[in-house]
Amino acid sequence: MTPGAGTAERSAGARLVLLTLAAGQFLMALDSSVMNVSIAAVAADVGTTVTGIQGAITAYTLVMAMFMIPGSKVGALIGRRRAFMIGCCVYGCGSLTTALAPNLGVLLVGWSLLEGVGAVLILPAVVALVAGNFAAERRAAAYGLVAAAGAAAIALGPLIGGFAATYFSWRWVFAGEVVVVIGILLLARRLTDVPSGERPHVDLVGAALSACGLGVFVYGVLRSAEWGWFRPKPEAPSWLGVSLVLWLMLAGVLLIRLFVEWESHLVARRREPLIDPAFLRNRQLGGGLTMFFFQYLVMMGVFFVVPLYLSVALGLSALATGARLLPLSLTLVAAATVIPRLLPDISPRRVVRLGIVAMFAGAVLLMAALDAGAGAEIVTVPLLFIGAGMGALASQLGSVTVSAVPDEQSAEVGGVQNAVTNLGSSIGTALAGSILLTVLTSSFLTSVAQNPAVPARVKNEAAIELQSGATFLSDAQLESALAEAGTNRKVAQAALEANAEARLDGLRAALALLAFASALALYFTSSLPTAQPRSG
């Protein structure tokens, strides 16, 4: 255990330390989910288009993906607590800039750049500071609460964003973040820093390779919906007849491979690498990171699919949609909190497996419940299962990954861990969206083709129009589009029925993919430990 480890829990300020770190994690996860339900309002307010705001979201994700691993090294240079506090200051400046942004350019600087840079300083430091402030036997509970705070922020984001957009302005969310940052900075004085020993060497080549590799790969994934995974969509960029998405992903993999080779080269020459290549050979760490990847893939897939069903298929407001996601938050926080407290000696492998089974069950239940005429109430029980499963994973994985390496490498683990979760989030959202729209298009065209009420000319026009991809439309949106096109009532009714059925088919397919990902994750749990880490 590092010097000073265990100090926090022996003092009266242990809860404040945990509250500080959990608040930091909550803040980092809040923005994307808030912004996702306020895209139209933000676009109108800053004088841009929905595409412009989606570009800002993409840029925010890319900044975190590119600089998360290099950012983990900053704590070793200046101290973990200092990195955490500087990150909070940068993040707070970004939030204030975003709240006051008059146009898209300022929004990009505040939200995508400054908040992204703040996040890459804060998130790895949080992992290291938990390790430095809590003894090994208490870390599972601490990491569980911190992870639950982040996941709860993703679930509560639509509710907070919907409430602000409905009754005030989206800008108040970012102004509120500034207040939270000030509170975190005041409480951060209680944090015990983690000694970093000798001043480390900064591997600039490794930092560039890791940033470019992860950035290029994630950018390709984020563009998959517009460009196509393999076959390029009309007017989408391509090379040798293949979508640029595949080439970007391959280039990212190649750069990451070069990064690993470069790090091994540095170790062979007894120079300090950005990340020790031995990480990749650590069975326990690899197992924990793999579970993080699947957890965030499924979680972000769920947060993509369920709000679409509630807000588009059922027409619920952003506020009502957020309220319907609350069961997931409640069971997630409960599981992450209660499991380490009531079962401190339980096998991490067993808890993770049970959590994955709960996530699988929730996805299958929701898939089975989706039907014509179904209401918002059908999401409650499945979300309770999914939230409990995510909370079970959150209660164990942070402790599993950090206990796999010496405490002085906890920040590096934090950087890799957050890079992996960012990757899982991007792929989960992209895959869920891709399979949903692909099945929706196929189902819609099949329904229209088999309907004798639709003239052959309309069928051909629909097939040509949908070659570039379908859009997940509500009944009201489709009715408006059909009215503008002057479609007769009989054809319009057929199109509405086909769209309603296609929406459900697409949602079911996306949920089936998430259920499959959950089941697949079970095959990678054997490398997880069967005993809780202990100090000494």
C-alpha cells in the first residue's frame, strides 16, 4: 500500500473524499447525455444546424479518445491531486465558455476542447486518487460508488437536460457545472496525493502514436452511420470501393500496433515508456479492461436505443424520457453501493458474471416486450435488471484493474481504462445505431413492397430514396413529410403502418445485438480474480 493509503478512511473526512471524486466522475459523464436531448435547442440558440452540434459532440469524444493515455502521465509529472484540480479548473472554464457561447465556434472551444482536455486530466487522476486514499480492502466499495456516479450521470442526463430545456435553458446546465466545479475544488484539499517518486520521462513519440491511433479509430467508428461500415453510402467518401470508415479503423489499429512496438522498444533500451507493455500481458488487468469495454458498449447502446423508443416511437418529451430511465439509475447505484458493503469477500468473478447475466436478461425482456401498442411502462422492469447488472460490474471492475498493478501505476491504468471505456461507448452507440437503421430500412421496404395499396412507382421511389439510409421517424414527422409530398390517404396510411413496424424491428435488432454482446462478455470473465484484493 502506498504511503498515506488508508488515511482517508481513518479520518472523519473519508466520505467527503469519496464525494469529491464521485462528483468529478459524475461531472465528466453528464455532458454528453445532457447535450443529446438538447441538440435542437442548442443548434437554434447558437445559430447552427443539428449537424454542427453533432460535430461538436464528435469532437468532444475525439479529444478524450486521443489524449486519455497521455493525460494519465500528467499526474506523474505534477502530482495526482494537482492534475485533478487543474483538470477541474480547465473543465470549469470550458463549462463557463459553453454556457456563454454565442456561436458554434465558441461552443467548440468551450465544450469540445476545454472540457475534453479537462476530462483527460481528471479521469485518470480519479482512479489514482482512489488508490491513494483508500486501502485495498476498501477500494472495491470506493470504485463502485465512483463508477456508479458516472453511470448515473449518463442516466440522469436526459432528465436534467430535459428539465432545463423545458423550463429554463440548456445554458443553465453548464452554468451549474461551474458551481459544482468550485465545490469540488474546495473539497479537493482533503485528498491525499499519491507520491510519484522520480520525475518521469515523457514519451512524446508514444503519446503521438497513441493519440493518433485511438483518435483515427474512434473517428472512423463515429462516422459509420453516415458513411457506412463497408459499402459506402451515396456521396460518402471511399477508397478502392470501400467506405473510408473501414480504412480509418484499419489505420487506427496499425497506429496502435506501432505504439505497442515503440513502447516495447523503449523498455528493451531501458527507457521509460508511456505505458508499460507488460500491461497487455497482465491477465487480470486484461480481463478487467475487457469487461469495462463490454460494460460501456452495452450501456451506451441501451442509452441510445431506449430513449429512441420513448421519445420517437412513443412521442414522450425529453423530461418524461429521462424520468423513465430513473429505474436504471436507482438499481445501478444500489448494486454498486450495497454489494461491496454487504458482501465484502465475495468473488469479483462471480459478481461480474451475475451482473452480465442481469444485463442480458434485461435486454432480452425488453426485446420481447416491444410490440405494437406497447407503452412506456414496458421499459421499467428491463431497466431494473440492466441497472442492477451495470451496478454489479461497477462495484468490482475498478478494484480489479488497479489491484492488478503496483499502486504507483494506478494513473496509467486509469488512462488505459478510460480509453477503453470511451472506445466501448463509441462502438456500442455506432453498432446499435447501424443495426437499427439497417433493419428498419429492410423492414420498411419489405412491408411497402408487400402492400398492394402502394403503387409500383411509389415502391421504386422509396427504394431509391432509402439507398442512402433510413431515418428513425416518429409518426408525426412521417405524416408531415407525406403531407408535404402530397401523398394520398391510402398510401400514407400504408407508409405509417410500415414505419411503425419497421421501427420496432429495428429496435428489437439493436437490443438483440446488445444481448449478444452481453452473452459474449461471459466468455472473457475467466481471467477475473476469485478473491477480493487485500492490503499488505
